[in-house]
Amino acid sequence: MAQPLMPKATAVWLIEKTSLTFEQVADFVGMHPLEVQAIADGEVAQGIIGYDPVLNGQLTREEIARCEADSSARLNITHSALPIPKARSKGARYTPVSKRNDRPDGIAWLLRNHPQLTEQQISKLLGTTKDTIAKVRDRSHWNSANIKPRDPVILGLVTQSDLNAALAAAGDRAGGGAPPPAADAPEETAA
């Protein structure tokens, strides 16, 4: 059986505000009846503020009234009351200081080899700004003389799976079809 949040505080509230038996309270909060009796006697849980299970959606008034009327009945927790954990957003991508100078090289490589990627996709992949991407594209970046296009996967700026996902999304947006394969080997040039 699912237990309520903050069982001791819930037991304190149930003892103070209801006429439930110690066994009923102990069964609901997952404690021993003697511990619940010690809470009622003031020997345990001194200074703990009661946690209202009705206000927090773990119980209903009707459920408490039903169990107060029948001492052999047991309280049932409301299952929809349990909080659903919120999914955490990834947040900003952190690039170690040692790899920050490699970011413009990765941007240049993506611009040259995958022109179907939008600035927003490149920005999300590499954790950079659209302004930096624009400066690398039009060669007005402060370090443009030293930028050499290098694969951001090899540089460790992005994982191959993230790059493939971005290329697949760009391919779907551009009109279907499979995205071009990622350049694992250097291209041969005709001499």
C-alpha cells in the first residue's frame, strides 16, 4: 500500500483532528500502533506540526468519516494525490573552458557540411549564440583567420546521436527523405 507523504506529521494531524483508533492511524501511515500511541501521549514527535492529508489530497473527509464510524475499517490513500515529479529541463549546455576555442571550428564545419541545419539547431547543438554563428558564416568573427572547420563530434562538443537527430529533424523539415550521411571519413578531392 502506498504511504502518505511525511508519515509522522500526518499521524500527528490524524491524532489531533480525528477520532480514529491508533491501529487505523498506524496502518495508514505505516507505523507501529505503540509509536502512534506514544505520539498521542506526547512522548514522540514533539514539535512536529501536523500535516493535513485532506488539504493535500491524500485523503477525503468522507474516507475519514467512514473509518471513524467503523473501527475495523482502514483508511485508503487517494492515488491521484501523489505528486507527479516534474521533468527537469536540460538547461544551457556547458562547454568546458578548454573546448570553448574549438566551438567556432565546429560551427564552420556544420555550416560547410550541413547547410540544411538552421542557426537555432546549430546553436542548440553546440551551446552557442546565433550572433556567433552569423559571425563565423560571414567571416567577421574576431578569430576568423584561425578558424579551421573541424567535426564537432571529434572535438567533443556534441555527441553523434545528437547530431544525427538534428540532421533527421532538418531532413524532415526540408521535405522528407533521409538526411545525408554524417561525414566520418575525409572527402576525397579530385586533383
